[in-house]
Amino acid sequence: MKAVYFDTHGDLSVLRYGDVPTPEPAAGWVRIKVAACGLNYLDIFSRRGMPGIKVELPGITGGDCAGVIDKLGQGVEDWQVGDRVLPIPHHVDWTGGRFELLGETRRGALAQYCTVRASQLMRIPDNVSDEKAAALPCAYGTAHRMLHTRGQIRAGESVLVLGASGGVGTACVLLAKRAGCTVIAAAGSDEKCAKLTALGADATINYATTAIDSYIRDKTGSLLRGGGVDVVINFTAGDTWTPSIRCVKRFGRLLCCGGTGGYAAPTDIPYLFTSEMSIIGSTGWTREDQQACLDLVAGGDFDPPIDRIVPLSDGIAAVRALEERQVFGKVIVKP
Ligand SMILES: NC(=O)c1ccc[n+]([C@@H]2O[C@H](COP(=O)([O-])OP(=O)(O)OC[C@H]3O[C@@H](n4cnc5c(N)ncnc54)[C@H](OP(=O)(O)O)[C@@H]3O)[C@@H](O)[C@H]2O)c1
């Protein structure tokens, strides 16, 4: 089968498009003929290599996969060849310490076929396209858990989203608006900010030209005068961590699910204890989160933005666009 793969970890230059063996489903697993694969920043981290995470080489990324079951492994009874499915990319056994992730520790869907456990499968409603379904698991599942389960966002709260133009970012904007929050979306260009306004953001900040902490202080006042926003969402960390702490109002929350810009970041300790804010981590998502996002799209008034849909043969260029921050929303690759 054709795939975008790498034989060794490294930068974009290690990616290849070509033939690799077609996987066979083990007992209890199924093989999926991939119809659409959604890219995430995880594809980049997995290809570069992450400490403590073992990737089977040749590596094939792509955890978000919509497609049809093409072959059943021995003993699979509840599913049929031809069923349209959107697997939950991860398999976690907390008691046994076992963690598997499609497109990371296991070969993924940036290929014509991939295999998953039958227990990971979820049906795609008829009125949801392969492309929209494949946009959901990692970005929308993560945002759903971070905002609702971990962040407990409420109608009327103000929410500042950094990196709002990306997959998780646009998901946070849409979900927070849907929850009745006022959303300030921060991104790296005027063009992206205009698109965020069109998506529903109440205000935008181009952080390439405007410091987010100065902007929030100007608009809402200082911490001691009740200024700041209720919730800041930051999955960029690095240089953005300290200023984003200074945007949180008294008793507010800072939600974090990643650190694209760097994991080592100083914390403004006086601001942390003076504000009595909470820093809340969030990782991954549950079957319920993924189902909730699928139901929202099936409901007809929730529409994840897709920047581009490209053939698998252009998959390397699509990863490049994501890595170079040339994307608004999701990138979908179709074998
Ligand atoms: N813990 C979890 O379970 C989990 C799950 C999903 C994602 N994540 C993490 O969340 C982050 C976002 O993932 P994603 O798939 O949404 O990525 P994405 O679609 O590429 O979006 C990331 C956005 O962040 C902004 N950004 C700011 N600083 C950046 C930098 N130094 N390098 C690249 N982009 C930067 C970019 O927008 P501008 O150009 O407008 O700044 C970009 O659009 C990643 O760190 C990812 O690992 C974690």
C-alpha cells in the first residue's frame, strides 16, 4: 500500500511517500481502508521523536482516521466489512500500564490502510462526511475534555485562547462559544485573526504585533482592580507561558494540554499566589468526548473549519504546511 512514512526520526526531510507492507488485522482487530486522515501537531512530534516514546519503524503517523472496515480479524463479531468508522486513536489500560496510540506508538492512518482494535471503533453517522469526522478525534476530543471536564467552563465566562488558529485552537473557540462564553482568540497574523472573527470569536489579538498581557490589562484592568479573564487556554507554553499567567483574573483558571513552543517556561510566582488562580492540566479524551463532538457535527450547526483537503501523494507538503504554521483549522489527507 502507499503511505507517508519515515525510516528514522528527524525533520521533514526524513518523510517519504511510497510503498510499505499492507497491515493484517490480528485477532480482535480490524483493518480500515482509510478515507480521510486528519493531521495534528502530534504527527510532527512523533516524526521528530519524543523522549520515552517508542515508535515502531518505519513509522507512519496519523491518529485521526475515518474509513470503512475492510477486513475483520479473528473473533470480531459486532462489526461488518463496509461499516463506516472513526476509531478512538488511543488504547489505555491504566491498571496494566499499557498505552498505545495510533499514529504514534502504532502505525497510523497516513496510509491507504491501518489496523485498530475492534474495541476502539465508533460509527460515523450517515450525515457526517469522512473529512469532518477525521477532523475531530485529537483536536476536538482534547478541547472538549479540557474545556468541560477539566476546565468546567460556564456560560458568561471570558475565555482567552492562544494558538486559536490551529486544530485544538479552533476547536476551543467553537466549543467555548457554544457553551455561552465570550471568546478572545489570539493568533499569529491579521489574516488568521480575521478568520477567527468569522468563526465567531468576540475579539482577537495578533500576538505577533500585540502583547497579550498588555492587551488584556488595557481592556479589563489590573489584577487588583478585578481585571483579567476567567479562563486562559495555553498549549503553546514557551515564551507565551508567563504573559498568559498575567491574563488570568482572581480565582481564574489556566488550562494547558501542550507546549508546542517549549516545555521549560518560567512561572510568574507572585502573580500565581496573588491571583489564587488554578493551573489545570488536561490530556487526551474519552469515548464520551469523541462521541459528543461527532454528535455536534451530526446535529448540523457545528462545523469544524478545514484549511485544505489533499491527496496522500501530497501528504508531505501538508505536514510541511502544518509545521510552518500556514494552516487555519484542520488539514485532511485522503488516500
Ligand atoms: N495533551 C494532549 O492530549 C494533546 C492533544 C492534542 C494536542 N495537544 C497539543 O496541543 C498543541 C496544538 O496541537 P494542534 O494539533 O492543534 O496543532 P496545530 O493545528 O498545528 O496548531 C497549533 C497552533 O499553535 C500556534 N503556535 C504558537 N506557537 C507555535 C510554535 N512555536 N510552533 C507551532 N505553532 C505554534 C500556531 O498558530 P499561530 O501561527 O497563529 O501562532 C498553530 O496554528 C500541540 O502542542 C499538541 O501537542 C495535546
